[in-house]
Amino acid sequence: MSHADNLLEVRGLAVHYPGRANWFFQKGVPKKAVDDISFVIPKGKTVGLVGESGSGKTTTGRAIVKLAPLTAGQIFYQGTDIGSLSNAEFLPWRKKIQMIFQDPYNSLNPRADILSILSEPLEIHFPQMSRSDRAERCVELLRCVQLPAEHLRRHPHEFSGGQRQRIGIARALAVQPELIICDEPVSALDVSVQAEVVNLLQDLQEQLGLTYLFIAHDLAVVEHVSDHILVMSKGGIVEQGSPAEILGNPQEAYTKTLLAAVPRF
Amino acid sequence: MSAEPLLKVQDLCITFHAGDSATVAAQDVTFSIAAGEVLAVVGESGSGKSVTALALTRLLPPPPTCTVTGSVMLGGVDLLKLPDDKLAKVRGGSIAYIFQEPGTSLNPVYTIGFQIGEAIALHRPEVKDIKSEIQRALQEVRITEPERVANQYPHELSGGMQQRAMIAMALACNPKILVADEPTTALDVTIQKEIMDLLARLRRERGMSILLITHNFGIVANFADQVQVMWKGRIVEHGPVSEIMRTQAHPYTRALIACIPRLGQRRRRLTTLTEELKVSP
């Protein structure tokens, strides 16, 4: 079926949302958030996904982990079509595919301390794990993202944006995933913190052999982290290639517009 | 600088008090803006750039929570000593603000037109035909269908359109100075370019001064005349943009420029700030 080197293969993926019905209960025009896109993510590599707000890049990432409904298409994870699975059947794959979100302020439960934020995925995916083993694993996770162990009893509001994003990364790592979908992981951060988080993600990739789908609108960041780049516009992939190809010799007008918008100095 | 400064800030000190502890957010901040000039204030979260901007028109909490000393001179008047009723005329009148998240700065329960009209009615009572003034304000920020947008609520607009509406509102009262606090941080690169181009044009046409707060040196290099770098509440470096970009005398300035990934210059690792230069943990 799918090539052995490809961890994930997406074929003809489409996500359509029903349009708003009008006064006479006639069906509206469906909104095609993602329309017939195909791409592969090779194992151990980073695939960058760029595009503006509304281009469908976030929906694509969410569709892979069943957070957005599939209208058509198939998603193969090492040969298994995970797109057609029910939520219950999908559970083992949730362990393999994790997500990191853009906003470190809204993606962590403000009432929970760091220990329970990091323990929750362990309780779901490793129910046999003892309480003390879980606590030990949480300390190890914090060490992975370069935070001290004494932070376990603190709450999200006590941390800076960069530290929160590290906690988000630790939560994703908790269940030992293979693929991480990073949805604008550094867009909300200061440039210096952005550099730290990008370096951390790259170090973790090297240490743990992770595969990333890196979604962002900042072409310079995407160029820096990616082995392969997909450019999305209006729900479709308009261009894809290596960073050198996309940036050195863009073919599509849309890619050129995107490149021209990056401030240079 | 030869031109007489429009705004002159001297020895501004901002301290926040909580119980027995006091945190100095900005210290000995002195700068001036000439008419028609763009001054960029660069620094990270926690460097004191936003509180400095808010302190100009006393938008920070009143004492004892927060004490502000020094002086902010605008047209021979010290804004820090101005009575509240007079200061209300300055806020939004002479000095207008736009913020990072247009979505949270706009009032969700009123239409865009109503919110712009409110500002006009408050600051320019001489205007008779507020409705056409709203249309004019929206046209100025290149909103193509001003009639439709005026009747829409903030949630019906995209982030870029919301920021345009914010700018229209800020400019409706013909301010002398526009304080733009991270105006494009929440926006896409293409929209960011549109908004920055729009601000550059408005500044040219109106001769308005802009105090631009940002952490992105890319925007500074393309847009500002003067730049000052803030670190831990102090201005550590200031001067013309081309000069600062060339010399990068302060290690913090150098580090902030070095950590930005640049197109076509792929490196194995990004440069990060050393421990002693970090502002927040």
C-alpha cells in the first residue's frame, strides 16, 4: 500500500462544512475548508504547511487527528486507513499522533496544576501505570522540555508564554507519540522565545526520532524547520517542494505574494 | 534632531505596588517624537514597552497600585499633571491607540459604525453629519464597502478588517500621535504587510507621528525612522534605524536581531538569548 518510508499519507482529503440554510430551509452552499489535497509525511522528517488564515491549514491538521470531520479522502498511517475509523477505534492512534497548539494561554486548563495536566494523557493511554510511576514520568517530561521538576505543583498562570508552550510540548510527548502536529506553535511568542522553542522542537526530533507536521504562516520559520514545504491557499495545496525550491524558485503567484510579504532587513 | 519635538517624555518611572513589594516596570525613560516621525520601541514581553505607551495618557491603574513619575510634555502641557476632564480630550483626541488584538479591543455588542461615530461625537462635536464622517473614515483605511462594514459587528469581520476598523476609529479624530502597540502581531504576514503599508501611507498623507511598539526588527527596519530598544524597563539603545541596525552596539539588540530566522539564510540552529539577557524566564 503506502510506501514504507512514509509515516502518513493523505489522499484526496476534503473537509466541507454545511452552509447556513436560508429562511426557507433550503440548504446553503457548503464551505469547502479543505478540498481534495494529497501529500505524504516521511518518517523522521518535518513537513511544513504554510498559508494564510482561512487557507485550510489548521483544518488539515485537525482532520488528521479526527478533530475535524472528513468529507472525502483517506488518511493512511503506516498503511492503515485511519480516516475511516470510529472514535473508539482511533484511540490507539491518538497515542501515536499528538498535537501542539498555537495559544499556550488557552490550551492549558487554568484550574489544573502541571502534574495533572501532564498526568491526564498518561491515565488515558497507560491505565496500568501506578501513581508514583506517573509522577516520575512527569518529572522526566519536564526535564525533556528543560523545566525544573519543582514546577509540577504550579498552575499555568504562573508561567510565561514560552514556558507554557514547553508544557504543551511536554503534554504532547507524554504518551510517546511518533507524529506531532504543531499548529502555529511559535506564532504567539516573542522572537527570542520563538527561537528557543524551535530549537527545542528540533532537539527533541533528533533525540526521539519524531516526525512533525509544522503548520505556520511565517515562511522564514517554516523554511528553517522543514524538509519539505506545502503551500496552501483556499483549501487546496497550490505548490509543494523542498525549501530551496519553494523559496528559491516559487512557481505560483500565491507563493510569490507570501514571500513578498515577509519583512526583510 | 532639528525639528521641535511634538511629544517629550522625561525620566518616566513606572512602579507597580502589591502589598509590600514594588516592581519597577520602567525606569528613567526619556525620549521624544517629532511631528511626522515613526519611533519604534523594541523589546520583548516584560521589557516595559507597553506600560510606557499606556503611561503617556495615564491609562495605567491609579495609585496606590501604580505610580508614575517624570513628565510627558505634549504642546507645553504635562499630561501626567493634567486634570482628568482635560486628559479625556487628549485620549483618543491628540493621542490615539491601536492594540494587538483588534478582536478584544472592539466592543462586541455594537456595530463598527456606532463605535467610530461614538469617538467622533466625543472628540469632534462640531461635526454635523456623523454618518458621512464614518463612511469617510472607513474609506480612508481602504475598506471597499464602507456602508456594509459600518453596519457589521466585530465578529463578522476578519482579523485584518478588524484592525482596519480599529485604525479608522483611531484616526477619525485626527490624532497627532498614533500609538500602535504590536498592531500586526496577531495577523498573517500578508495582512501584516497590508496594515503596515496602510499605516505608512496614512502617516505620509497626514503628517502624523507614530509610536510603534513591536518585538519584530523586520518591521522596524522597513517602517520606522528612529528606534529605541528597551530591556528590563530601561532604554538601552536608541538612534536612527539604519544606524542601530548597522552598529547593534548593545548585546541585547544584537541578540534580538540574531534570533530571527531569515528567508534564504538557513542555519542549523537559531540563536537564542543568553541567561543574563533574558527578560522573562
